[in-house]
Amino acid sequence: MWRRILDMLAFAHAAGWTHGALHPAHLLVHPRDHGILLIGWAGAARAAAGSAAMARDLQQAAWAMRAMLAGAGSGAGADQDPPAIPATVPAPLAKLLRRASEDAAWCATVGATGQDSLLVAAALDAFGAPAFVEFSPGPFS
């Protein structure tokens, strides 16, 4: 899911736009299609590449992932301390998630595409080569 979010943010940021309020409630997951839709663009704004606003989008994306992993609510708590990262999250991913959610200067420097590359490397380190995993939490018509 995080990779899909980073892909959408990379596209928006390359076009000079920021979301501005990325919270778990703005992430609509499509399990069957392995996709995610980012909604809630009413507060979107123009921003320069590498800006604090773009870094905030990236931090909020990481915060949202932490909230979902921790089972936290979907409220607008991105201005609060990030939820704890569960011990079940592999160390390479936990380290990246922590940095992405807590270090704005780093987020501004690496950007969405850089974070995605680091996420791919961390996942490879944690899980080995990628493999398709069926994810169907409920019945589909």
C-alpha cells in the first residue's frame, strides 16, 4: 500500500501539487486490484519541488501507514505523535517507516521516488524477492 501511495504522490509532486492533509481516511483500498485511491484533494495546493509541503505529504503518508499497522483510528491525528510501529514489522521496514514519518528534512531531500526506491530495498531485505500474494478480505461479486 505504501508503494502505491508514494507512486501517486510522486506523480502529484512532479506536477507541482501537494495533497496537504493525507490521513488514513483518505486512503481507499481496492484489495482485488491491489490498488489504492487517494481521496480528499480539496485542500490541495501548488508547491515547489522539495518543499516543506511535499515533505509533509510524505510524512503524513508514513504516519498513515503507521496508524494502519497499529490499528489506530482513521481520524486526522497526523499532527499528533505517530503511532507505535508494531514489533511484527520487520526491522528494515520499521526503520524506514520511522524515518519517513519523523524526519521532514530527509523527506524533502529524498522525495516520493527516493522513498519508493528505499522501500523496495527494505522489502527485499526483509522478505526476499517479491511474490504475488492473494489478498481478499471479503466476498466480491
